[in-house]
Amino acid sequence: MNKEILKILPERLKEKLQLVGSNVNIDEIRLRAFKKVILVVAVKEVEIDYIVTLNDILEILVNVSKNSIYAIQNDINNGFIVINGGHRVGITGEVVMQGDTVKNIKNISSMNIRVARQVIGCADKIMPYIIKEDHIASTLIISPPGCGKTTILRDTVRQLSSGSRQNNFNGVNVSLVDERGEIAAVSQGITNLDVGIRTDVMSNIPKHIGIEMLVRSMAPKVIATDEIGSKNDIEAIRYASLSGVAMVFTMHGSSLNEILKKEQIKKFIDDDIFETAIFLSNKRGPGTIENVYSLLENKREVV
């Protein structure tokens, strides 16, 4: 069990989970008040004989916030908190709205702790679609939640930055916008996960601001970030594309038809801003390639 996750768990729950064994790679820990703990291990669910209490959930929240829940209020409003190591703690409860804005989530009753894990080489299978003979293809990596796109993005950034011997590629300057600290796991300015030797990371900043700042200040060959989709993101992507920077981004979705229903994304594709779309699933484990489309060739499917 990861030490950063163990730090936030109540003692009794920690003891139960340690009995599972250190050789088991846990992907998620699902905690629901008054129900048993459920672990997700390689897409399979494992029930633990431990009933979660509201006090357990409160203790985890206090531990995550380092005894200052006010300090993580914005993260709570977004529905998840990222802890050291890039692990994500998702939460649900009663939402307090102020107009169209989430003001608070109170009476939290469920948590999903998603374990961030670096998998060196997991992007090997998609790199030939990104690294071309004379350029790097601007690419969308698309999947439903929980299919490994952040893990694959991390390794893609590493290979673009440090180079890829199997693709005869020496590496280029990469700028990474890590809004929630999940990709590079930055702590006190130091990256705790390997994102490559030529990667410059801007963390804890809205994606659209980070994209524009890095394009202006770091002269990257590639800019990367996770889970694009907001109106502000769209405008920043347009800015980056006009600056001649290759882009590798992830977003939620399950099919090309679904993506094309998003007006702004469709416009990007119609304007040839992205060259490749790679769709992932977890059918044969997280990171399973479902489809690859060449978007410059009449959206032709190549895999």
C-alpha cells in the first residue's frame, strides 16, 4: 500500500488494508458511509470486512487537509482533492449552490481514493502515432474515467521529453500544465514522478492560464495537459496552435461521434488543429487502445 495513502487513513482501516498484502496493486479504494470498503484491483472488486463510519470519512478529510479544511475548500468544491504522489480523493455529499457555482459540499458520505501509479513504457503502443518522421502530431487521448489516460499521458510526456530509442527520437522541450498535481506529483517544486529530462512543469494553475504562460515563456516544442474541455481551455488551445506548438491533451469521451457532438472540439478537428485521436478503454486492463483516428485524412480510422 502506498505510504502517502496510508498517511491519510484511520488506523483501524489502515490495519485492515495492510492485511491485503504488499504485492497487490490497488487501483481504487471506495469508501461509503455504513457500507463495506471495496477495493478495485486490476478492474476487479474486492470487498473488505470493514464498515466505514462517518468519523472515518471526517478523519480522512482532516488528514488530507493537514487539519485545515478551509485550505482545501476550492478542491472540495471541485469534487476531489489531490494528495502527495498525485493520488486523487474524490468526494460526494450534499452540494450547496450559489447561483451556478458550487459553494460547498457538506455532509460528505463517500470517497474514492484513486491510486496514481507510474507505469514506465505504458505509452509505447501509442508513440508511433504521435512521433512522426518530421514532426510531432498534435494528439487527443480520449477515454471514459478510469481507463488510464492520465498514466499514459505521463509516460507520453516522459518519452517526448527524454527521447524514445525504439522510435529513433531524441526528445524535445515539453511544457506540462499540471493543474491538480496528478501528472508530475510536484511537491515543494520538485517532481516526484518521471516526466522527462526536458519537461518544464507548471502546477496548481488553471489549464488555460498555464498553457498561455508556458507558450510565451518556455518556447516548448510540445505542450501537454490533462482533461481539457472548458471554454477557457478551448481559447488557450487555439492560442497554442497559432504559436506552432504541438499539443498532447486528454479529454473524456468514448467515441469519435460523441466527441464531434462537442461544438468547439468539432471545430478544432475540422480546422485540422489536431492530427490524431487515440481512444482508450479498460476492456483488457486500463490503457487498452480501442481506436486510433487520423483526423487529417477524413477522420480515417487507422486502428
